[in-house]
Amino acid sequence: MKEAPAPPPLDSRFRGNGGVDRGADDVGPGSAPPEAAALAQKVTGLQALLREMGHVVVCFSGGVDSGYLLAEAVNALGDNALALTAVSPSLAPEEGADARGLAESIGARHLLIDTYELDDPRYAANPVNRCYFCKTELYSKAIDEAAALGIAHVLDGFNVDDRGDHRPGRKAARERGVRSPLDELSFTKADIREAARQIGLRVWDKPALACLSSRFPYGTAITPEKLARVNRCERVLRELGFRIYRVRYHDELARIEVAPDEIEKLFRPNVRETILRRFKEAGFTYISIDLQGYRTGSLNETAQNL
């Protein structure tokens, strides 16, 4: 377990980079449109729930969902809110660095813990319920850390829009009593992004995150070496300026997904040549482009056949 350096002193409202004071006068139901009033009511409920909990550990990936929850927890509880980030080969180093930077900008106490889901052969075999084994490892470690600190509540960023996706990790959360305040208070992803924007959270419009293991078709064994190859190629796309991207692993073939409006960029001679050269250096023989573009959970499209 590694704890980040102590954060700077608390501000009165929000300690994020560029945060703003969102007082009650700004969101009162008498002056706001219905959508804004409904969101303000959810935010008020979230703040009250967090204060009622008193001490919390937030499972924090660095994305907008857990980032917003952490920001509100820090606002409500100060140093009684603790961010916890799991570090393993399935976390891209860039995402780990981003999580550390965001926690610091929020002013949160931050624990980095090593997790070993790849040591579990059930996870490494990559079944359709792979995430259950990952979340079991994460939540077990989080609960142990919380118990050692005398903290009763472990939270995650699960929300209303996550209910419709294939998420075996929810079973692990229920089994271990992990709370999901954003889901409990009916926050949608649009709600979270707007609330995060209002408080100046710099990741309010950050694309959705997923661990590197999500790049592998179910049934394809996952190893640290394969994860490193995928991450090496995704780093190429990041360096080339793509904002939304995935490199899906199909043995000798790498399948690139980018946002539909960025597909054309892949065919620019300098971009194409760079991708071909560096993907082949990473060990792929064939490189393909998915003309549908990026979509959440594209590898779930074949799950019904397994």
C-alpha cells in the first residue's frame, strides 16, 4: 500500500483544479429550469448521504464517474474521504498517472494498492464473467483497507446508465456490501458529466474508461505480455491525437476502433505509416480498422455465442 503525499489544505467548497463555488443560490428550484432543478436535487441528496456516512473509501479509477463521486465526498467529508486506486498490469500506466493527478487536484487523500487478478486462473482465462473476479479482488482489498482504518463504507461510481450493460462485477459489489450512491440517487451519466462540469472537474468530458483486459475477446487468455502489447499500441493512437480509441486483440491481428468522426484520420499517409510501423514493432502481423468505429462493449457482441 502506498499513500500519496498529503493534499493541500481544504477549500470551503471544492478543491479541484478550476473548481467553482456552487452555492444554493445558483441552483435553487425557483430560478433553474426543470432539468437543472432535478439535478440540483440529486446533488443535494448525494451530499446529504455522504455526510450521513461520515467516513468513506471511494474506489477511484480516474474517470468521470468515480472522479465526480470523489470530489463530492471530499467536499462533504474533507479528509474523511479516501480515494483508492488499484494498480495492476490491466491498468494502463497513463491512466494510473491521470488518476494520481486528478486525486491531487481534487485534494483527496489517495491510496494506491496492488491487485493480483491476473494470478487468478479464472480471471486469466477471460470468461464472460471475468469482471466478477477482478472486482472481487478489488473490493476485497478495498474493504480490508477500510476496515484497517475504521471506515465502514466503500463506494464505487456505478450509476443508472450502467445497469443496462454487461457488468458481472455488480455481483461482487453486492456480495461485499459496496455502496453505489450515484445509482441510489438515480444519477445518469449525463447528470454526472453536467454536475462535474459545474464544479470544474477537469475530466467532466473525458471519454469512458475500461481496463486493458476489455480489449480481448472472451475466451482469449490474458497475460501481462499481451496487455503490454495492447497498451503500447494504444499509446501510439494517443500520441497521434486520437481522443477515443481502443485496440482490440485478435492474436496476430490488432483491430482499431476510434470515434466515427476520426476514422478518416487513420488513412492520412503519415498517420497510417506510423501506425503500421509501430504496431508491427509491438508484435502484430495484421492491423485492421473497424469501420463501425468505437462503441462501448463491442466485444460483448459475440458473448451470446459463448
